Amino acid sequence: MNDVQPAAPEHSGELVRESTDARFKPDVIDASSEALVLVDFWAPWCAPCRQLGPALEKVIAEQGGGTRLVKINIDENQAIAGQLGVQSIPAVFAFRDGKPVDGFMGALPESEIRKFIEKNGGSGNAQVKADLDAAAAALKGSDAETAGKLYSAIVQQNPDDLAAITGLAQALLALDDLEGAAKALELVPANKQNDPEVLSLKAAIDLAAQSEDAGDIEALEAALQNNPDDHAARHELAIALGGAGRREEALEALLEIIRRDREWNDEAARKQLLQFFDAWGAGDPDVARARRRLSTLLFS
């Protein structure tokens, strides 16, 4: 996996500044009408502060100007910290439109700082967004290898980024690395396992595995020429056609089985159709047409 480091904006130094009680209004209250402002109350003797500070500054540098950081040394400035009820440090408050909207205490890892910023309306990670766009463009342009490297680097930096995880799985699937694609989806957080895109990719991986075991398309078509009621051959042909990207033909083959014998093999054709629907998504025009055809066959 490549280790892609986010590029800091040219003027990132302006996004991080030391402040005082006297400068709090212009540096925080007024500035928070333009962008999300994080206020870091710290002290030189505080070990967790020394751990959190660089992480905060790195994440702020990634934000593209949408979030700013103001650092206040409480040994020299105690008034504002007292007003906000700061009792232990490091303590970080998020200000928006002149008011504190959220906060946390203690040293957080970079990934949690990013989540905190995003939750409070920060601009998000500008470099990661740019990398996601570049990876998506590479994948759309059939350069799955480049896309996979980009997505992999993003996942290294942001392990919970669903778009990067699913993008990585898509890239690996396009490279016929089914095992790698399945392992990529294992990285999806538990609370996002039922995301429609995740479910669609799982179905697509299963279909790709099925198609690897399917017979030769021409041989299966010849078998059907000899016996049009060979539902097993037609079912296998549908899987092979689906794996070859011939979606309309694959769907038509399964619909033909249902038309001839909808109960065949415990409704195997209908179940296979539903798996195709899950893998290819409701937005696919072939899927939309097949859904209508299926409804007509089942309820006519």
C-alpha cells in the first residue's frame, strides 16, 4: 500500500495561531462567523497537550481553510478557560457563529479529531476529498490499479472512510482479486455493514465467484439449442453472462426460466435474479426493466 501524505495548504500557518484572553474576541468569537474555530487550552508542562497539539495542527492543515485552530496557554491566560469551566487539559472547544457548540478533553488520535470537525460542520479533509476524486476518476477510466493504490492509501490514513473502503473493494473486484475485495469489506465499521453499497458489493463479489465456476458460454448456448427446457444450463448461462458483463442477456435468461417453470429448483431463477439486482443496483436500467418483467410474470 502506498503511504500518501496529505498536502498542507500554502498558508496553513494562518490557520493556527497562539492567542490570549485579550485577543479571544477577534481570534475566536469574530473568526467563528467565517469558519469553525477550535480552541485548544493547553500548558507547556502538560504531556497529553504535547501529544494532542501536533495532531490538531496536522488535521487543521488538511482542512483547506474551513477550520481554524486557536491555542491558548492557560498558565498565562486563565480568564476564558475559567468562564468555560475548564478543569483539566488538554481541553478543546469548537466555536461556530460566536458560540461554543461542542468540545472534548484529553488527547484524541487524528481520525477522531477529523470526526469531531466533520460533526461540527468543518470543511472535512480537503486532501482526502481530492484523493477520493482522483481514485474515482481512475476507476471510471478503467485504471483499477491506480484507483486501488489511491483508495488503499486513503484507508491507511482514514480507516473508517466508507467511500475509500468500498472504492478499494470495487478496484480489487475490477482486478479480479475477489479475496482482496472481500477482505476490504471486512474493514467496514459494524454500524455500516448494511449500507446499500456495501451489500451491493458483497453480492457482486459472490456473483464474480459464481461466474468463475460457470461453464463456457458458447457450450451452454449449444446445450440450450438442443434442449430449451434445460433449466440448469440456462441458469448457469445466466451466471456466465453476468460475469462477462452481458447483463441484459443474463437477466433475460433467468426470466425465461421463470416463464417456463417459476418453481424450478426451489425458485432458483428468481433468487438468482434478486442477487443480480442487489449486485447491479436499482439504478441500472437493465435491472429496472427486469424488475418490471419479473412482477408481470409473478403476478399475472
